[in-house]
Amino acid sequence: MFGDLFGQMEEKQKAIKEKLSAITVEAESGDGAVKVTATAARQLLNISIDPEAIHPEDPEELEDLILVAVNRALELAAAKESEESQKLIQDMLPPGLGGLFG
């Protein structure tokens, strides 16, 4: 009985990981000067920098734009991950208990 339950849990975890890897989010900073694309599995896929945002005399500005965009993308990815995890939990509950956790 528990072996089947744990086997199903492992399958569900694998499925959610694959699903999260297929979901992408995009965030930007500095009016689009830096754009970051990531997956809901929190893997960075791309960082795009507008050449106009590069000022050799002020590298800290570009560093700040990159940090902001990366952090925003990771926040969006975490929100998507949470959303998908909640769906998984709801799917695993017996019928009638789906609203148990709000």
C-alpha cells in the first residue's frame, strides 16, 4: 500500500519537475534595459542586455540592473512553482477534500 503511494509520489514529483522546466517567465529592469528569462524550475535561460544600458564609466549601474531583473525572474519562477505545487497537492487529495487547505 505505502509502496504504491511512494511510487506515485515519485512519479508526480518527476512530472512536476518536467512541467516546471517547460514553464518560462520573463522579467526586466531599467525599462527593458536588462531582460531575464527563467523556468519555473528556477533555471536561468537567457539574459539580454540592451547595448544602450552599457556605460563603461559606471559598471555598477549595469550590475544593479542585472540583479534586479534576475531577482524579479526568480520571484516569478517561485510563484509559478508554488502555483503548480498547489495543483499537484489538490490532485493527490481524495475527492471532496480539495478545499481542505483553502
